[in-house]
Amino acid sequence: MDTHGHAEFCEARFCRVWRRAAGADADAARALFAELAARYREPHRHYHTEAHIGECLARMDLASAESPPQDADAAELAVWFHDVVYEISACDNEAQSAEWFAAKADGCAPELRERVKRHILDTAHRAPPRDADAKLVVDVDLSGLGMDAEMFWRDGRNIRKESANLSDAEYTRRQGKFLRTLLERERIFSTAFFYERCEAAARRNINAALARYARGEW
């Protein structure tokens, strides 16, 4: 699935959705975008960067054109904020990201704020999502698994860089456990759009990665 050129980590785009959802003025929206950008540009990040967010937005646009989400602003904000907190050794980055969003979202309607928080928590990928919009957000986040092999291994190398504190053995054990959990599901992708375009490639890529791990490679 080609996503190049469709979207980017763009101040103007963020400001539009934030002003609409939170009732913020232009200066406040630009200030929050600057905070987001600073987070996604932290030096310890290699995969969970603004490039990842841009690619997620591009893929969400493609899917939404075919099947619009029920609450497009909530789905888009979940993508913008889902990795805003990323600490290498933490096991609750999604929960911290949801809380970081909520602390900034006083101007949002309570229902929207809670919806975005739930979507962000779903990107922990501990269970398949149930809500239709959550399925879109989660599929967008996982969609890199179903890209061509070159992009898949590029992402894999960057994820490995973010885990430089782990030995190769520990990294492959943890990453392999996560990938096998996905592989064991009836479907990796919940939406028709991503299932049709990414499921087969994701399974090929994951099996290739697990084969490497079994050989002691990452």
C-alpha cells in the first residue's frame, strides 16, 4: 500500500483539528503543536517519531476516504497523541500518553476527551479493539507491519535502536512474543480496508522476522 505524499506531520493540519475539537485559538494550537513536535523529536526515538505519525495520518486518510470514522476528530487526535510519551524502559507509555492528552484537553467536550483516551489505550495492542473507530486507529498504528519488506525492516531496525538497553536475546524474546501474539489472532487487522491490503503482507513479514529471531538474528 503506497502512502507516500498523502500526509505529513504538519502544523497546519494539527491546528485545524485542535481548534475544532478544543475550541483553542491559533496561538494556543501552535503552542501545543510545538510541544508535540518536541516530544516526537526526542533523541532516544527512532521509530516513534513524527515520521511515524505522518505515515499513520496518511494511511488513516486513505482508509477514511473509503469508510469514514464515526468521530473523525477523535480518531485523528488519537493518532496525533498516541505516542506522545515514549520512555524506553516504561511499560505504560500508552497510558501516560492518554493522560498527557487529557491534561491538554480541557477545551474538548468530555465525551470526545474520553473517546480519544480510550483509542490511545487501545494502541497498547493487548487485545483486539471492539469500537469501530478504535479498530481504525489500531489498524493504522499496526499498518507498518503490512507494508513492503523494505519498509518493514526499516521500521524493525529503528525499533531495535530504541531498545539499545536490551541484549539481542532479550530484544528478540520480547519482540517475538509480541509478534506471535498478533500472528495467533484470527485477524491482525480489524477493518476491511487494512485487512484486504495489509493482512497477507503482515503475516509474511512477521513470519520472516520470527525466523530471523529463531536464528539468533534481529
